[in-house]
Amino acid sequence: MEAVARQKYVRMSPLKIRQVLGLIKDKDVEQALNILHYMPKRAAKVLEKTLRSAVANFFVNEEASKVSPHDIFIKTAHVDEGPTLRRFRPMSMGRVGRIRRRTSHITIVIEARN
């Protein structure tokens, strides 16, 4: 049995989120939450909220009441690129500089060990 949590349009670059996501892949949920909670990166807070949402989605099902919280692990976790917001600001000699504000879509799938 598995549960999915998705967070879309996160105003953070996918590269910055992938740095933190690599540390929690294929770990127990309890261990991953501890890592994320004490990590100083801004992406850790976003990933922690998404992971907690996945755990809540997991325990909504009736079958999940038989599963111990220690037996849940992160099956897959990935970050996709969302739409880029394009902003412009004036530069020297009358030129225009483009600023790309990137967004991300986060997907976390958790599953119970058998």
C-alpha cells in the first residue's frame, strides 16, 4: 500500500530542491523527517511539509491502521520543473536584463515495508 503527496508551483529552483532530496531518498520516514527538520536549507522546510502530507495521506486509509509508523519508507521522490516566471530589470546602456524565477513540482511516494 502506498500514498502520494504532490506540491506544485513551489517558488524555488529544482536544482536547490534536488540537493536536499538526494539525502532522504530510500530512507525511513522517521529518519527522513529528522534529517529535514535539522537541515538549514530552505528547501528542507518545503520537503518536510510535503513528506508530512504524504504520511497523513497514508494513514487516511483503513488498511494503514495495521501498519506501524516505523515501517514506512520513501519509495520514490522526485522534483520536476514548473513554469518559469520571467521578469525584466533595466541594465546599463539602456539594455534589459532577464530574470528567470523558476518553480518546481515535488512528488513524494511512501510505502509500507512488508
